[in-house]
Amino acid sequence: MNITDKLGRVVKDLRISVTDRCNFRCNYCMPIEKFPGNFKFMPRKEILSFEEIELVAKAFAELGVTKIRLTGGEPLLRKDLSRLIEKLSKIEGIGDLALTTNGDLLGNQAQRLKDSGLHRITVSLDALDKDIFFKMNGNFSSPKKIIQGIETAIEAGLLTKINMVVRKNINGCQVLPIAHLGCKLGVETRFIEFMDVGSKNSWDLKDVFSKKDILQKLSADFSFIPIGNRGKSDVAKVYQSTNKKLTIGIISSISEPFCSNCTRARLTAEGKLFTCLFGRDGIDLKSHIRGGSSRSDLKKLFQKVWSDRNDQYSMQRKQLAQQTQKAEMHYLGG
């Protein structure tokens, strides 16, 4: 079964945030001046259990979802996460199970994640220079430790990618070093324009290092051939170096919005369903689940929510930016 929204977009991907907690303070997500060390995260009782997440995932799978990605916060902070992965990996119809992480805890968990049924992992790494890393992510880890985590994931047999959020005048100079690292490790490297997710990351258009800027920076050492999108729902424009040693993706939500291809639903750790990364309000699924709703009941609710969907924030940014109080990224899941 497939369901479409008002713009003809079919739901295919489910992003599940398993926690709002994070051990980093990235300036584009949880800037430390807005989220200090004593910031109060959600209490455990408010977070969906693994069994509740599994129920939602099964309902979505029966509606045509084939891909699940686990996010946070930092998902590897969730205790016994491999148990959830094992549950999700057994759901009929789910052919792709992935996870996004800051990589700090990956070294000790990569093999367990793979053995539990995880297919792919994406590791955020915004700089190789230690001082720039601290400016982007806070003084909580190091590039060396993140790289070690990436190497461990590769050794474990996980299909691995690197994500880099690029901010003008902060880490634009790290685009080439990160690309060379991706080339050395043989992993696809994705560059992401700084996005106005939430309302606490001091986003300004002048701070956006655009797709054009990224390609220009890379051109100093690489020549690329565009190979398009891997699928209609893939948000990245993909390129391969002419020597075929590096594949990159550029996620250009600001300079080239891709709302028309968005097939993603998002479930927060406390059980709210969002149909847009830039959304303000979510549908409270937790109250339905804990109120005794069956999988069939949830499917009917999802069908209604998705059928009513008409989100296209990135294409209407100028009109909506000032009037929309958006959910924060650490809560929503990137």
C-alpha cells in the first residue's frame, strides 16, 4: 500500500529520534549558549519504549515505508539501542535500516550495531582542525576520535558516509580536508548547507556556504561529474570525481530546495509525528499508543495525517520564516 500527500509525494522514509539527549553542542543544532550543561532533557517516562517504536514502524511499513533511519539527539546515548535495531531489522518491508551519529561513542558500538541488523551509518564530522571542530561542535570530543569511530564502522562492515555541515567563515576551509579524508577512507562524503532548522541556532542567510561555494572549494583538488540523485526521494545531488576515487553528495536545502521530492515522516523521541523537518507542531502519537490504539488504528491516523500534508517550507522560506516557530533539531531529529 502507498499513500500520497496533497502534492503527490509518497511516504517512503521514516526517521525515528530515539532520544533528545546529546553529548555535543553543535552550533547549528544545540548551541551551548542556548543549551547549557544544566539543560533539562525529557524525562525517561516521556520517551517512547522500544516496543512502542516498533509498533509505529510496523504500521508505517504496512503503508509503504521501506527505509528507517535512527536519529537523535545522539542515538548512541540510548541504552541498549542494539535491541531496538534487532526489532526493526525484522520488520517485513524494511529494506534499509540506517543511523546518524556524531561518532563519539561509535568505536565501542559499531560491531554490535552491525550484528543487530543495522545496514548503514552516517557520521557527522565538521572539521579535521581541532580548534575549528571545537567551534562547530563544542569541546567534548576530537576529530581523531570521530575518525577512529568511522574506521571501526567500516571494519565492522557498515556502509558508511560522512556528513559535514558547512558554515561560512567558520569551517568552509575544512571542505577540502574532509573530502580528502573521504577519498582516503573510501566513503561517500556529504556536504550540507547550514539550515534554519529550529529557532535557536542564529541562522542567517549570509552564513550559508552554498552548493556553489562547496563545489568551487572542491575544484582546487578535484574534478567531478554529476550523477544526479540515486532515487526520486534522495535529497542530495551526487557527484563522482573523474578519477572515481571519491563520491560526494551536496544537500542544498537553502539554495536548491527539494520539497517536491520529500518522502519523509519523522517521529520524535516522545512520540510526536512530524511531516516536515521545519515543522512547528507534531501529531501526538504517544497518547494514542498508550491509550490502547491498535496498529490498524495507527495506520488510519497516519493515512489521514499524510493525506493532508502540504508542507514545502524550503520553497516558501521567505514567506514563512518570520511567522513560524519551528521545532528544534535535537528534538525533531535531523
